[in-house]
Amino acid sequence: MKTASIATAAILLTLLTQIGGLILLAAIWARRLLGWPRRFVVTLSLFAVLYGVTSMVTTVVAPVFGRVPLPCFAGHQDRLVIRSAMLCVMNRHYVVPELKEAALALATEIDRQFPGTMTLALDGNFPFIDGFPLLPHLSHADGRKLDIAFYYEDEQGRFRDGQTPSPIGYFAFEQPMPGATLPCAGRNDVLTTRWDLDFLQFMREGRRLEEHRTRAALQWLVDEGPRYEVDKVFVEPHIAERLDVSGPLIRFQGCRAARHDDHIHIQVAP
């Protein structure tokens, strides 16, 4: 690999995984130290091994820095799990302990009200360094933010446990009802991550919002969230209106941030 290609790959891996860039450089150094052939497949193999080992070590080391991993695979008793293993591979499933406690309590309550329900977590944060951006999010940089997927049912009204329209839980947006509050209507901001992504909305076919569980989750966050230091809940206004949930914790994230009608954003106080 040429120097420019290595630098570009290292930067991209750092932005995507936080630790990947350093591991790529370590893999190249190890290949040279061992005198192995200068081939892409060799470097890739070394990178994969080192990345896997380092990711396992990270789950042990991260708590020293104040962050803990959310479960990537659900056991028989688990009611909370990361939606996609890819989010775990990319180290996007770390949060501060109090936020993990809040998410687990939420999942436990939803399962109590609706037995057999799995709550799906989406992006949390990287394992190290406050202020390190978790793209494309604007605020997931201190371990205190976590996205929770909506709950869904099929067109016959049957709950689809552990499923979302999108394989990663994002970008399949619930469309507003007629007359709903639309604070960003008519705006055409140039610098924004509020993308409609119309070409991805086919994913919603055959799936619709399961209102009972999603309402219960939002209501629990409003009523019980403060006990777990939850101080903000971001969701699109038309979702809160549709589910008839309100309270001081329910906020609108603004017109430059990503749409929040495919998930609930929760955060705990610093």
C-alpha cells in the first residue's frame, strides 16, 4: 500500500471505528517486522486478527475509562440487545454505566407490560475519548447518548419482535399524519444531516409502527427516566403527537440534526 492510500485508509477506519486506524498501522508494522509478503491479503488478514483481539480487549479496558458495552447478542433472559452486530464490530455500542442501567430498566419494563418483547439499541458511542465524533451524529461523543429503535408490527398487526424495517434500525422513516406538527417544513438548509432518503423508504413496506410498545417506551422515559438520570428524549414532534406522549423531557432535536422518526434518542445528565 502506498503512503497516501495507507493514510486515507487509516483516517477512514479511525472515523468509522475509533481504533481501526491504529490497528491498520500496527498490522503493516507487524507484516514488515515478520518479513511477510507485501500483499493486500496479508495485511488484511493481519488487520482482521489484530482488530478482533483488540475489540475483545476493549470490552475489558473501556470500563476503566467510564464506558461499558451494551449486549451484542441476546441470551435467553436478555431483553435488550444491539440491533446489528455490525454496530458492535464498529465499536458503536458503548455508553456510560448509568445510561446502560436506564436502557436495561426500560427494556425490562416493556417486557413486563408486553411479555416476550426485545428492545433494540442502535448507536451508542465509541469506547474512548470524550468529544470524539460518532458520525453522522452531532451529539454522540461522550457516552451519554443512545438511540433506541421503535417497535414494529406487520400489516396484519402482528408484532415483529427483534425486527426493524432497516437492517441497522435507521433510515426507514415514519411519515407524519395529515395536520401533524412539522417544524422543519419549507426549510432547505445546506448544512444539515436531516436527509429524507426517499430512495430507502421501500424498506418500510410490510412494516409499520407498533404504537402500543413505542408509546409505553416514551411514557416510561417521561415518567421514570429521571430516576435513571435521563434528562432528554429526542423524537420527532409528529411521533410524540401521534402517540399522545408529552412532558418536559420530550424534545425536538432541531432541523439540522438527523430525523428522529425512526428511533428514540435518550441521554443522561452529565
